[in-house]
Amino acid sequence: MWDYSEKVIDHYRNPRNVGKIDNADAVGEAGSLACGDSLKIYLKIENNIVTDAKFQTFGCGSAVASSSILTEMIIGKTVEEVRKITNKDIADQLGGLPPEKMHCSVMGYEALEDALKNYGDYTDLDDLRNEEANNNKEEKIVCTCFGITENVIWDAIKINGLKTVEEVTNYTKAGGACGRCKGAIQDIIDTYYKKTKESSLSPAQKILKINNIIENQISPELKKDGGDITLVDIDGDKVLVKLRGRCSGCKNSHLTLKAFVETTLRETVDKNIEVIEV
Ligand code: FES
């Protein structure tokens, strides 16, 4: 028998925000009934803020609890804040999940990602994925038993630091039936860690790159509208800046100035960068 936190039990017994939103602004799905569990999430978004969220799920208690807490986590947040939520955040918010049930938190993350991928003109440039994968519109199915794609496995490895096939199975279900895909899963793990090693920057290289991107990419963009940016300090992943003006020419016009700077630095330097205005 698995050990569940009180929060998991509470959200399973009293799920919040169950149902459907008519005329939702974003809808996302993950899993499928054929694979044992599925989740559909509906979002109402006004002025870039998620004002309502509901879900319909078919799955175990952990799937219900993960979906329920996810809706509570996102209501009241901006779209940019919601985009940063990972399956790890969902599991942490629940006070943890048994390893064998982590795939329920991944299903929540996937459904959220699916809902937001077509909202606005946001593009998540993952510099660790190779170009071919980014350009490949047809997602490659690695585990046919559960319909799990390469991208889902890749994200689960990256977000949760998974190192073994067994961990990937716990988090995504891939490999948990006939086992034919286990070799392919191992290949993805090997590729991920090879690329991570190749692409990781030393702290000094990171500071240099941030400086370079601000000077040659962000600042010229802001100057077009009479604005500018001054780099005040870099503390690990935190980048402290002074901002002036606006950014009507920025490619994502719905972004605030700070969000534009943060998105650019995340796309070009490191996904974990947080921009703080001082
Ligand atoms: S193909 Fe992945 S478990 Fe069967």
C-alpha cells in the first residue's frame, strides 16, 4: 500500500474545480482512456490572468488530487507564471507522491502545457533539444503501449533529473507494460545527459553570455522604442536589471517588458533564469 500525504487524500476526497468551462480560452488534454487514465483541463484567461480553471479526469486518486491542486495553483496567476509550473511543483504542492504515482503529476503538467501551447504566440525554445526534434511536427511515439512521446520522456528527465529507465516508467508510465521500449528510453536518457554535459556553462561563461545577450540583443530591441536596460547584478540564476520604456516592437506584444527580457534570456542562456526589476 502506498503512503499518501494528507493533502493528496484531501484533494482526492474533496476535489476542487471539477467540471468543464464553456467557451474556455484554452483547453488541454493528456493521457488517454485506452492507456488507463486521462485528463482534460479548461482555462478561462482574462487580461493575461487565469481567472478560472476546471478539469475532468479519469484515473486513480493521485490523478484526481494532482488535477485538483493544479487548478488551485493556477487560478489567479499570469500566463507566464503558469507556464513555469512543472510536474515537480504539482507533486511538491501535494506534499509529495509515491514514486510509482509521479506519472499523475506529469499528466497534469502535460495537460497544462497542451492548453497553453497554442495560447498567444509563445514559443518554448529548448536549447537542449536538437533542431531536428524542434522542427519535427509529428511527435515521435516511444512507448506504443501507453502512447508516450519522446518529448514527454525528455521533459520528465529534464524537470525531475531522472537517471534510470525505472524512474522514467514511474514518472511517465513508458516501459511499464511489454517493456519493448526500454532500450529507446535508455537512449533518450543517454542523449539527454550527453547534451546537458556539452551545453552546461560555467558560472563565468554564463555571466558573459547574459551580458552579451543584453547588450547585443535585448538593449537594441528596447532602444527602438526609446527604452533601455541596465544590468545591475547577476546572482546565480537571478538577473537584476533596471528597465526603462516599453517594447511595442517585441515579437510577443502581449509580454511585459520584464517578461520579454526574461523570455529572451531563458531562450538563449538558461531556462531557470529569473529577471528581477530593481
Ligand atoms: S512499448 Fe513501452 S511498455 Fe510496451
